[in-house]
Amino acid sequence: MRIDFTKMQGAGNDFILIDNRDGRFPETLCPRIAKQLCRRRFSVGADGMMFVERPRENGDYRMVFYNSDGSPGEMCGNGARCVARYGYEHGLAGETQNIETTAGLVRGRRIDEERYRIRLNDVSVMKLRVKPETEAGAEDGVIFCDYVELGNPGIPHAVVEVPGREMLAPESLRKTAEAIRHSPAFPRGANVNFYFAGDDGTVEELTFERGVEDFTYACGTGTGSVAAVLTKRGRIGEGTVRFHMPGGFLDIEVCKDRQTDKITDLYLTGSAVIVAEGTAIF
């Protein structure tokens, strides 16, 4: 089977996009396609795959996301920004658009040729100072984390602060990341987001993603989750915060209700780059 695809990346988080508005690829086949085509070195290679489908409700189109291991994902922040560019350039929507996802409706907006902004799903769950049960072998020093879900069903995130930016290294955090990701405290697993908040107002971040089972160059929903925790703890206020990660940077704008002090909106902005278009053999 020959499959036309577009490969895109947002801050190094890379994806394969496939137009499935004609229903050519049934839901039973999509996980296998994702698992095979996302294999690095053996195929196109990517962190995840998105099928663009006809809307089921009032959206402009529907985004169905799969991780590189073939498991379904509720939503993907950087993926949604990339699909927003795809939707605009393929005439599926205008400069503002409504994207249906499993986690709920996502609003996208074109900033310029390469930068796109989305409104992340609402914070549906937030628990501070969760102590995940981990197996022996996790690094010492990580006892508590914060837990955030975005959307419904929520995208699960464990948020872990490290005391120094030099600690944001995959080789030193891998055992801890794997232990937290598979902790019984998180029945659906969790993306594990390590961060260091600098005195200059910027935040550095490194994410271990479930479904990829490795560190990725960026995680949009993880960035939003870290911003939500920092806001809840009073360490950042309303406005835009720049997050630095291995693949570049992302901007998160936090909006709050002045009366309740609750977060009302999280906006994610960054690059959405077309890498290649081609045909894969499945």
C-alpha cells in the first residue's frame, strides 16, 4: 500500500500527517500504520502520527493522534500547531480554525507563515505534591511531583522540578523518568516533564513521553502543564513565558480570571515547519 504523507516538526517534536478525510484508512489499521511509519531508521520516522479526518461535530476537521508505538493519544500540543498549518495550507480552514481532538475542541490561529498558536485544552485535573510509587532503581532526590491533566479525557503529565539546569540531561534522568512514567499512581501512564525555572523568567524543560518511551525534543501539552503548575504556585503570573527545550523554544501565554484567580486559558505558540512530502510504502 502506498501512502501519501507530509512530515512536519514543531520545536523538534516531529510528526507524520496523513489525509484520511475519505476514510481510506480504517481505525483498525491506523495504529499499525503509525507504528511502522514512525520507526526511525527503518521508515520515515517520527514521534507521532496524525490522521486528518472529517469533523464529527462543529469543527473544521478532526485530528486523530497516535504515538510512535501505535498507541492512541488524546491530543498533542505541537501536533495540533502543525496540523493547524496543514489545515490552513490545504484549504481546510482559514487563519482561525477549530480542530476536533479526542480531548476536546482546540482552537488554532495562524501568526505568520511558520508560527502557529493554539489554545490548549483546559486544565481538568491538578494535584500538587503527589508521591508516585516507583520501583527500585529510580534516582534519589525525586520524591514528589505535581500532576496535571489537560482536556477530557485528560492528557496526563507528571511535573518535576530540578534544582539546577545542569540536571536536565537524559542520561541522568532516564531511570527516574521511566519509573515515574510507569508508576501505579498514574494508571494511564504519564508524560514526565522535568523543568528548571531561571531567575530571568525563562523555563528550561525536558520531557519523557509515554508512547514514544523516550525523551523528545519538545512537548507542547507538557509545557502547558508546567506553566499551569508554576502559575498555581504563584511563581509566574499572567502573560507569556518562554520555555527552552532541546528542539528550540515555545511560548505559553497564561490567562486568569481576576476574581477567582483560576487559569482560564493556556495558549501555546511556536514554529510549525514542513519538513518533507512524499509517499511511503506500507
